[in-house]
Amino acid sequence: MIRTEQLHSAARLLRKHRDAGFPADLRGVEFDDIDMVMLDADTAGCASTWLTNGGVLDPERRRVLRACVEDLDRVIPRISDRSGRRYYQRLH
């Protein structure tokens, strides 16, 4: 897939994610000291910046995004609600 297609695909996925709305039952929830609202905001923020910058992230945001992906790997199996799990899987 060429870079332009990757950017368009990622933009569609991020729009779909935002349109889904945050799962109400995960508001205020933490797993292993990982706040679900902040995990969503940090990950989506990095994705948005990546899109705005044409597929480039600065070193600090790359570090934040790597940490978010690690956190997503840890928390997704613990989300019992099916729609909440799908929400975070899409974010991942």
C-alpha cells in the first residue's frame, strides 16, 4: 500500500472511531492504573497528529504511541463489554 492510501485508510478509521463515541461504561475505569479515557485521548491524539503531519511523528509522540499500544495490549483482554472491546480494538 502506498503512503497516500495508508493515510486515507487511517483517516477513515480514525473518523469511524470518533463517530463511535466513547463507551459510557468505561468512563472513569482504570485497569492496572491505565485510565481508559486518557488512553483513548492519547492514542487518538497521536493518530491525529500523524495524519496532520503526513504520516510523521516526532520522537516524543512516537514514544507516547508505543506506550499506548503496549497499554492497549494489556487492557483489551480485560474489557468485558463487547462494544467497549471493539472500540479499543479499532483504536489499537
